[in-house]
Amino acid sequence: MTTSATILIADDDRSIRVVLEQALSREGHTVRATESGKTLWDWIEAGEGDLVITDVMMPDANGLDLIPRIKSLRPDLKVVVMSAQNTLLTAIKAAERGAFEYLPKPFDLDELATVVHRAVTEPKESTEAVELEVQPNEEKLPLIGRSPAMQDIYRMVARLMTSDLTVMITGESGTGKELVARALHDYGKQKNGPFVALNMAAIPRELVESELFGHEKGAFTGAVAAGVGRFKQAQQGTIFLDEIGDMPLDTQTRLLRVIQEGEFTTVGGRVPIRADVRIIAATHRDLRGLIEKGKFREDLFYRLNVVPLRLPPLRERKEDIPDLTRHFLEITHSENHALKSLDGEAMEQLLDYDWPGNVRELENLIRRVVALYTDVVITKDIVVAELDQGRSISRYPDSDADNLGAAVEKHLSKYFDAHRDSLPLPGLYDRILKELEVPLISLSLMATKGNQIKTAKMLGINRNTLRKKIKELEIDVVRGAR
């Protein structure tokens, strides 16, 4: 049964006012609509309305700025904010000021009806404004995109501002899991504390527990001094455990105890240390599949998966590609590159591509074309050439069994099948090794912007060895590609 309510609407778009009046009237509500923020405030001062639905930008008022005034005068009056400025900043500000809900435009009428029903049927409680000094610069926001999928992410981040709940972020590689984790920290209760990130896949198995919890002097061979772990570094802040699916089982057991008991001990230590840390975990792997294979603890999964947050791959939100492209072009310009743009056909190529490497692949492509081409306007031919190069380097998308060995095995299987009648193949070892070394060194140089010292350190080889390989393999240091 529908609960009838008087709903006050403020929006300077007449068509939106008409649509809302008709839709909510059909639900049995009494609707009063205006284009003026002043008129809306007059109604509220007069004690009218059970619910307010307001736009952000109106000719004489800002809907977000009205919320604190409304809460001061009538604390139990719920406010739903609508906005065409569909950014993380809008969602954060709406939550910060105490909005009941934030809806991006264009909105779905069924979703609006659900929000209105919740607002008028839930007990009347004061929705206090969040006392956070959140004043981020929109140009520097970590998350870009106006697609429905990203709006869901923005609203989730906003809702978690006052919480320290554990969050599990899932999504393919390159979707921006660490960016979301960082946003949850920067706009959350722990924002004044440290943000400590640790990629489980990048740590040797025998050092994982020491990295996480620290160690005492002499706890193991090579421990010539005590070491501080990431949990200690993250005290009163956030620890981000990336690629949690790669955590060894014995370490999973220790992490579970930390979550359950709220304390940990160093490797070789006996004195418990209180864990005043918010945990955010992330993975691109199917944890439920790993649980079935006995490679991930089910009880730990449920402890980490308190708030699940899935990041969509770029192919599921292609409408965000123009905004992302402009954002990356502006970043390269701020790094002293010429300000460039893409023509219409070049953008169409970006929109037609499936982006197996997701947002990271798009960013790398934009950085590449800006650095390598003198053209002020990037054309279709340039984009096609660079996408073709990317396809030749990265042929295999992420999978549940994602690792270099699997990709090489798949490649070699096809190679042997194609040359079955001409076996053996002389010099195969050197040819395959070269095929691996070229993209490895090229992409490493690209990542360090051609800095050979950094590249050698990253690869773990001597600089002279790197220079020799660059010459032998005819790798263009500036281009970062053969």
C-alpha cells in the first residue's frame, strides 16, 4: 500500500518538473513544483512538504547549499538531490550535507519511485550532515565517468564516508581498484591517517607475513634488525590489500585472526599489537572459485566481503571514454606536454575498441600518442597504429588462471600446431626469448618514460645489460617500442 505524501520539487527544467509531477501523482502523492530555490525555501519555512526533491543548479540557488539550512530548520525533512553534474564530488557533497539520496540525471523513474517510497515510509530520523571538511578539486578527482555504472560507485563511496566497514573491490586488472580504495580512504573517517597499499602478488611468499605484520630481530635468516610491518604503518588509517587472491593460505589464517581479534603480533614477537586499521581488499580473481579449489579460506572471504564493490570493465561503460580521454590529455598537458585533442574519427576508434587492459590501457595509449607524435590533433590513423601495436604486445586478456606462463604456453601451443609439419625448428629458444624480451623492455621503458636507470632497477638487471639489450633488440628508447 502506497503512503501518500506531499512532495516539494525544485528544478529549473520544466520538462523534468512535468515528468516528476505526473509520475509521483500517479503514485498517490501530492506534488508542488517550482523552478525557484527561493520559492522552495518559502514552502519549507511555512512547514509544507514531507519530502524535498531538488536540483543542484538553479537560477537563484544551489540545492546542495540549501540542505544544511533545511536540516537546521526541519531536521526530519528528507532531501533527495538530483544533478546533471554526475561526478564523485557531487555525490560526496550531497552525502556530506545530509541528503537522503543522490540521483544523477538522467534518472530512471522506477529508481526514483523506489527512493521516494523509502523516504516517505522509513521512520522520520534526522539525517545529520557529516562533519567532514571535504573540499576536493573536481579536476583532481580520482574517478572519472558519468555512466550509470560509475554513478553507482560514486554513491557507494559517498554512503561509506562515515563508516569503517571492510570493503572488497573486485574487477579486472586496470579498472582502477586502487583509485577507488584511495577515494574510500580520502573521503572516509580515516582520511587523516595513513593510506598503506600492498600488492600481495608482488611479494615473495616467504616474506608476506613479515611485510604485513613486521618482524623481530633474528626472527629469520637475514633479519638483522626489527622491521615494521604494513599494519603498524597503517595504524588509524587504511590498509589496502591488493590482489588478495594471491595471499598464501597460512597468511590468510593470520589475517583472519587479526580481523576477528583486532590485534596482531610481529613475526617472532609475543606482545599483541592492537590493529586500529580499516581493511580494504581487492582482486581481479574469482575468489569463490579459489574457495572451491581450496586456495582461499571461505571464512576470510566473508570477513572481507562485508561491502562488495564491483568495478565494471571499460567495455561496459564506453560512454565514459570521451571524459577519460580528455582527463588524460589534461594530465599530460600538466606534465609539460603540448595540449592535444582527438578528432571525431579517432574518438570513434577508441569507442569501437574493447579495451582488454581497461582504463590503464587507455591512459597508456593517450600518454603514448601525446609523447610520440607532434600532431596537435590526434587522427584516426595514429590511434589505429597504436591500438595495433597494443594488440601485438598484449594478446591475452586476464583470466582466472592469469599468469605469464599460461600466456606463453597458449602462444607456443598455437605456434607448434602451425608448424607441426616442419619440426624441429632451429633457433627456437632464441626467437621465443627475443619475442618476450622486446615487449618486456619496451613497456618497462614506456612506464619509466625512457629512464634507463629506473628501468634497469625495475627489471632487476645491470644498466649496461639493459643498454646492450636495447641495442641488440633494436628498441627505440624514446618510443619505448621496437
